[in-house]
Amino acid sequence: MALHPLHTLVEQLKAQPIIFIGGKGGVGKTTTAAALASYYASQQQKTLIVSTDPAHSLGDVLDTQLNNAKTAISPYLDAIELNPDVIVDEHFSQVERTIKSYANPDMMPKIREHLRLSKSAPGAQEAAMLESMCQHLVCAADANSDKKYEHIIFDTAPTGHTLRLLVLPEMMGAWTDGLLAQQRRQAKLRSVANHLDSHNQKSSQTDSAQKNHVANPFAAKKPDRWEQAVSVLEKRKQLFRQAGLLLHDRTQTAIVLVMTADVLPLAETKRAVSQLEDSKLPPAAIVVNQLIKPTQADAFWQHRAERQQQLLQDIESSFPNYSLYPIYLQKTDVRGTDALSTLLEASC
């Protein structure tokens, strides 16, 4: 399949509310994502671009200082660089508030220490980042939201991280189901304990004041407090379910892989396409970045261009079912929204 003009990619994605940009590190994912976001914003389409890559460069490309809060780049473009450390702190603060609502106060110091250590546990940042990403995704796709965007573009981390983020909603949903099942089993045990406690109170001849003095961990409002934890889990399950449905809806979500015409990016992109297809998340397009026009002068660049043309044949034969789009190497750094929005026109 031959390369398509880049403007057809813009048109192809024009109706997609959610766009994920992924690929090997260093191939230009951030520049591609920012170029798309800047272009759509220049067409007065409200756009949000979110970087989920811990090694942030989105702010550098947009030539703007970004953080974990939403920053207005232009009237039609907002940007966020998700900070894993901030997100993890917020995530575990919420967990602590939930546990505090039903736990014995004497246990809280130990619980806080456990949560503090859990922040550095494997997968903690990934899970917190996923939940934040899903919240942005679901909120931005909500037609009834006053923060509705026509496009939300995710500038993701290198390929392996991106693939895990895309399949994690289903995994986290299953994990949450396990927690809810355990909560239901505990609720049954509490119900039995409460029944026995009530029976013992009726048959006992002990003074009522003395009876009330004995602590019963299942008495009073404990079931109501446990229901708060169940409610939190149910909300998380619903969030992951909504995100999973959006990711698998090809009318809502498009996954675009970025690569360069080099051997290693080609090998990694092949693996990524295979994994995405296995997960029923086939990419909508593949962008081949940093191409050199064959007519370029100078023997070195001419040799490089000829090598790329050879690799392009391998790329085209490797992805016969996908549209391929070129972005040619620029003479200068592409920075700022004006340069980014014209990058697409310059490559056509």
C-alpha cells in the first residue's frame, strides 16, 4: 500500500473524539500528537491533549510550562502533563479517606505506613495513572459534560507502556470484581455475627450498661461504613467499564502508531500491531516520521533517503491493511502551535 497524503489522516481522524498516539521512544509521538492537536485547535475544534509519558516533552514541544493541571494553550487547545507522583499521592489520599471511614482509629497509623510503602510498589504508579487517564477519557467523551471536547489526544509513553494502558481497564475491572466479591462474603459474615449478637443480647441477663460497654466490631454502623468502600469500588468498576467500551469503539477511539523508517522502529511497530490486533484494538493508521525526500541534495542525505526508500518498501509490505502517512524531516525544530499546525501542511 502506497503512502497517503498527510491531510487525509487529518480528515480520517476529524470525526474521532479520542485519539491515542503511540510508538517507540524517540520516533516523534509527542510532535505528531501536538501537531494534530494544534491543527484541530486552529480549525476551532475544542481539543485537549494529555501526556501520559513520565518522561514529559509535551510542554517543550508546545513551548509552554505544563503540569498536572489543565493549561490553556489557546482558546481551543488545553494541555495536561500527567505527573505520576502527584497522581499517586492523590490516589492514596483517596484510599486513606475511604479506609478511615470504617477502620478502627487505633489501626490508622499502621494503615498509613502501609499506604506510604505501597506508593513505591510495582504497578502503583501505573494503576493511579490509568485511573486518572480513564477519568479524563470518560469525562471528555461525555456528551452532557460542560467540559466537552471535540478531540482528546493522548500522547503516550513508549510502546510497551501504551499497550498496557490500553488493555488495563479490562484487567482492573476484573480485579475490582474480585474485591467486590470478597466484600460481599464479608458482608454475609457480618450479617451472621450481627444475628448472633442480637440473639445473645436477648438471652443474656447481664446489665444492659455492661453489655454496651463490651466492644463488638460488627455492631453499630459498621455495615453502613463498609458500604462506603463498596460504593468506591463500584464507581471504579464503572469507570473502567466505560473506558474499556470507549477504547474498543472504533467510532470513538483511534489508535495511531508513529515510527521512523529504521529497522528497530519497524520491528517494534510490527510487534505492537500484532498485540493490538490480538486485543481487538487494531490501529487506525501508522505515521512514518522523519522521512527525507529522495530529491534532497548532498551525497550523505541522498544515501540516507535511498535507504529509507528501501525500508519504506518493507514497511508497506509489513502493513498492507493499514494507511501509511509520511512526515518529512524539517530543517528546524518544530516548536509552538503555529509551527506545529503548519507541519501537516508542509508534509503534504
